[in-house]
Amino acid sequence: MCQLQGAALPAEFAQDGDLIIGGIFSFRTGQDYVVNRFQHIPEVRKCKNFNFREFKFAQTVIFAINEINKAPEILPNFKLGYKIYDSCGTMDILRAALTLVSGGKRNISDNNCTKIDTVQAILGHSGSRPTIAFAQVVGRFQIPVISHFATCACLSNRKEYPTFFRTIPSDYYQSQALAKLIRHFGWNWIGAIAVDNEYGLNGMTAFIQAAQEYGVCIEYSEAFSSSDPPDRVQRIVEIIKEATSKVIMAFMSHREIKLLVKEMYKKNITGLQWVGSEAWITDHSLTDIEGHDILVGSLGFAVTRAQISGLEEHLRQLHPSQFPESQFVRDFWEDTFYCTLNENMNTHRKPCNGSESLRHIQSQFTDVDDLRFTNNVHKSVYAVAHALDDLIKCKPGKGLFSNGSCADMKSIQPWQVLNYLNTVNFNTKEGEKVYFDSNGDSPARYDLVNLQKTNKGTMEGLTVGMYDASLQEGHQFVMKNNPGVWGNFILKVPVSVCSDSCPPGTRKVLQKGKPVCCFDCVPCPAGEITNLTNSIHCTKCPPVYWPNEQKDACTPKPVEFLAHDEILGTMLVLFSVLGVFVTILTTIVFYCHKETPLVRANNSELSFLLLFSLTLCFLCSMTFIGKPSEWSCMLRHTAFGITFVLCVSCVLGKTIVVLLAFRATRPGTSAMKWFGPTKQRLSVLTFTFVQVLICILWLTINPPFPFQNLLHYQDRIILECALGSAIGFWVVLGYIGLLAMLCFILAFLARKLPNNFNEARFITFSMLIFCAVWVTFIPAYVSSPGKFTVAVEIFAILSSSFGLLFCIFVPKCFIILFRPEKNTRKYLMRKS
């Protein structure tokens, strides 16, 4: 019996099958900084920070294997299984790879050695550094390693990595493409930063070599790793801060770019153009970092986008019950729904009730709109499946082994699968051709993407070009003809000299540690100007001035108010004058017919007082138009408040008279004596006097005053009347509303009086219009900007005044002028 030395690492996801495919991913990417002394076997280090993209990669493997198992045309009578490990850190990733190589069985004897426990191939890892570490070891056992993301050009070395394949192009082609991109935009003074491992250093070396052939100069070239001490990153950030170049070529993974951007955000370093490698340029987790806006506008190459039908449904069907042994799925579920699956744990989260579902959850995990590296994972699984299928369907004499022999179907070995992987050549469902060259590399095709911020607050790579290394020189790099996308970048292109002269309207910002000729030209901030060339400071314009378009002179801000000579002001004045004219005309008609039964029956004294107050209402609206002054500001609001109370008081008096007159049980009762003409006048006077007192208090304590509003608009002044006391204004308005509501209620109670004398009906309609206008006035008044606030108030005054005039007096004038036969005592009293 053979025993496994040490303890086998349990897989995060596993499914039994006739043939097993292994996978290594990093669902969590963060680790605390630890230095191993190797005085004992290092323990598995705890990982932190979710990486939903890696989790999606693992689920794509499961989806593809399930898809293959259901397909009758590929691997018939064979079931694929999987063992997928979640490991972070190179040491633990290597540990997982060795577990897949050894098979993981505790004991092996003659009784259980018939079934091979070793995986047929290993999928992963996403990073070049850990892949380099375990691919060399695994290669000694002739087990294929297929990576979807490891792009280091060094992995193309067949002597060092004889079993390595990848479904992503080598960095050699990416370096060539990035150099051509830099040349295309004329960026010939740039900085370069790489991750301190084989992926970054080899990629950066190839890029610098290609860039220098195109005449591009490198100001600085630095490297660091996510496992380095923090002061290493801080030192690089200081170099960036002091550099004169405005373009940074970043050849690193998402882990390093996050550390770098976070540190730059702390130091407030912005305004740089990033050019990135495919390892981070389309990583959705970039949005999670502080200061990710620094990366908006970045350019870089990414593998081509694809669609995988059915994957979204598979991802949304995920449930902890499918993987009861997976701690990560439990953590993922609890984090997504903010609940706990373990009721015994003392947490602040509520217990999961079982109804949680990813069906309607929008997250990086369920998002399938931008499948790039996920498609590479999908292709990797199918590459292994096609290799196994070709191996199983081998016909004697046409095999890849000695004398054309085929493999023993009862004992398929990984080295046999390796031979068939070299000859794999198939098309995906989307028509993409998959094959490997002699170095295990895939065809080099890239999308040129530009990072832009979406409405959701995330960053998305917008495809703006492509690169295909299989095309002839001169035709490999193709840009989309879209000037709108590229206009901003053309303005930011650095020049070969250290700095150009700063024109008027911009100021020099000297760069620390650089000669005096090295400076940035920064446009003057809003509200500041400079009329000198190479000015060091911008001068702020006085509060009532604003810079011109060139920002080299201050010009007076235009003053804006509702004037008589503008269209809006003229129209409002015309409507006010029209209201006064119609009111006076109505008064003349009533006065000429004051002895007629209709006028006498409608309480002529209150009617004339109401017409007088309506005239004042129309006139007071004109006080709101024109340049505000101290007296006009006080007059407009107080006149409006008093005239409207006088108006509503008259309507209220008429309503009470009508109600008492027809609610009396018989003629001659004491009801009308109790509210005779004297008390009618007294009631109108009392109601109006209360409003006068309110206005006097308002004007005494904190009256309205003219105010120059400099905050609403930066480039112009709004001259308006400040309320002084907002409470005073709303008390005035509220008192008018209270009287109007009281009048409306009383008129509504009297609505069923005899038709020939039903003035209450018209009063009800007039009050309904009045209340509707002023209820809608409040939100319109609060939300209207500048002079439109005044226009809204004038509109409300005119609308309510016209409503009272037309509803109460127009029907009577119509009878007086056009139906005189109804203006008789006999007709009026017929139904009464």
C-alpha cells in the first residue's frame, strides 16, 4: 500500500466522472503580508476580498463540463468530472496543483488502483507568476496546463514549459500592439510601470524594445509586486508625482493597479493618461477601489468579446445547496443577500429564509455583457474535451502514438491527452477558431478598449479599435473612425520637449525635482484669469465679474431680472392691463344697471368692492416686473397679500349672505339682521385688517429686500427680491389660503339653492380655480430658477384673479347685456 505524504487539500468544487479536469482559481485575492521562515511546513494562508470574476471563471468550467456531458456528439459514453480549487498566493496555488497531480487519495493499494485519480489537465491559473511556478513542476509529470489569462511571453518556451497551453495571446504580441498604439497617438515621452515578476518584466522589456524602435522615449521604468512592503509602492507614486510625462504604460495585474491607484488617490495625483495591459484593463473589480475615477479614459488591449449562450442562466441558478461543502459559496451568498446561513453564529445579519435567488440580482458575477476572459475559460474546457474526444475516437493505425496506435480507453493518461492537445482545431458555437501553435499559443487578436464610466457608476471598456497579428504589417492595427471618442485624447498628447509655453488663460505648475522648463499648463479654474504667457498664478475675478472664453480677461457678469422689455415681461404686463380693462368694463356695466333686480339682488355694495379689489390684484402683479428695488420688494409682496385678502373677504361676505338668506326658515327672520350690510362691511374690514397686521409685522421684523444672487449661476447675476422672513411670506400666503378654503366650503354648502339665484355655484367654481392655482403654485415657486420664480408668482396672481372675475361676474354681465328679459324681479323670484 502507498500512502500520501502530508494532507490532501480538499477541493472547493468537485464532481466525480470517468475523466477528471482540474482547475485552480483565486476567488479571494488578498493576503496579509507574511514572511515564511520555512522552519516548518507553511500553513495554508487565509485569503480575503471577494473576486467575483475568478468565481465566474470556476462556474464557467462547471457550466462547460455540464454542457459537454449533455452533448451526444462529444465524448459519448464518457462523463467528465472536475476538481476546482480556490487558492490565493503562489505557494498555496502550487500546493493545489500538486494535489491535483497526486490525485489526493489517502491510500493506494492493488484494490483501488484501477481508476486513475490524477486529472487529465489543469485549467488555470489567471496570473502568470503562479502559473509559471506550478507549470514547470506539473510539466515534469506530462500533465497539460491550459491558462485563460497567463500571458507572459516566457511561457512560450517549450523547453521550460513543455505542457503549457493558453487560450489568450502571448505578451509578445501585446507588447508589439501597445508600442504601435503609443506611436499612433504621438506619445513619445512616457513612464512605464510593471509587476515585478516574469509576466511584467518580460512584457515591459518587449514593450520598451518595440517602443524605442518607433522613437518613443521612456522617462522612468519601475516595477513592484502586490506582496512588496507598502513603502515600495509609495516610492513609485512619488516618482510618478515628480515625473514630467503624462502617459503611464502599466504592465501589471489588477492587484497591482489597485494598490497603485489607491496610493495615487491619497496623494491626489490625477490628469494622467493610462495605457494598460489586458490583465487589468477590463477588470470589473476596478470600480471597487477608492479613486477609480483616475483610470477613466484608460486605453489598452483586451481579448475579443464573445457571447456564451446559457451561461447567464447557469450563474443565476447558483444556490448553496448545490455545493454544500463549499465555504466560499456560503460566504458569497451571505455577502450578496446580507443574511446568514448559520443561525447559531452571533452576527448582525438576519437568517437567510431560503427564498433568496440570483434571478434578479445585478452584480459582476451575473453580468455576461462583457465576456472576454470568461470566453477563454470556456474555450479551455472545450479544448480539453476535443482532445479527449479525438483520443477516444482514434482509429487504429491513425493514432498519434508509435505505429499509429491509439490509447487504452480503460487507462487514459495525461501525457496522451497532451499529444492530442497539440493537434486540437475546432470552431466554437460563435464561429471562433481555436487551435494552438507549436509553442502552445493561441492566435493573437485584441480589441482596443477605452475605459469609460457608465450611468451605473461602473467602468466599462468601450471597443474603439482592433489588432490582429495574423494580418500583414501595416494592416494589423485598425482604429474605428469615431472622432467623438478620440477628441479628448488628442488634446492630451504630450510633446517631445519637456513643456510648451503656457498661453494666456493657463498657469504654470512646476514639477517637483525638475528643471524650471518642466512644467504643466493647467487651465485657470472657473472664475479666474491670467493675461500673461507662462503665468504662475491665476487671478480671481471680482464677485460681479466673470472670465471670458479665453480666460484672459474679466468681463462684468450680466444682470438678469424679469424686465418689461423682454417677451415674458411684456406678455405678463399685457395680461395685467387686460385684467384691469375687463374689470373696469364690468364695473361700468354694473354701475349703469345698479338699479336692476339682478345687480341689487347680488349685494351691489360687496360686488363693487370685489371689483375694486380685483382691479388692485391685476395692478399689483405689475409691481413684480422690473428691476427690484427696496420699495418695490416691500410693495409687491404686501400689496399682493392685502389685495388678495380684500378680494377673498368680499367673496366670503357674498357667500355668507347667500347662505343665510336661503337657509332662513321664513322671510323676515333674524338671520339677515344678524349679518346685515354694516356687519358685512365690518367683516371684510376685519379680515383685511388681520392681513395688514401680518404685513406690518413682516415689514418691521425682516422685510423683503433686493438681493444679488451670485450662487445660482456662476456666469451671471440674478437680481431678485429676497423674502427677508420666509415665515412672513408663507403666513401671508397661508392666511389667503385659509380664507379661500372657508369660502369654498360655505359656497359648496349653498350649491343647491334655486337656479335663478344660485350665485353660490359660481363662487364654488371660482374658489376651486383659486385653490387649484395656488396649490400648484407652491412646488412651481420653490423649483423655478431665477427670474422664472417671479413669473410663476405673477402667473398665479393673474390666473386666480381672472378665475374670480370670469366665474362671478361674466354670467351676470351676459344676462344684463344679452338677456334683459331675465333681469326682472318676477323672473328672479319665480323659482325662489
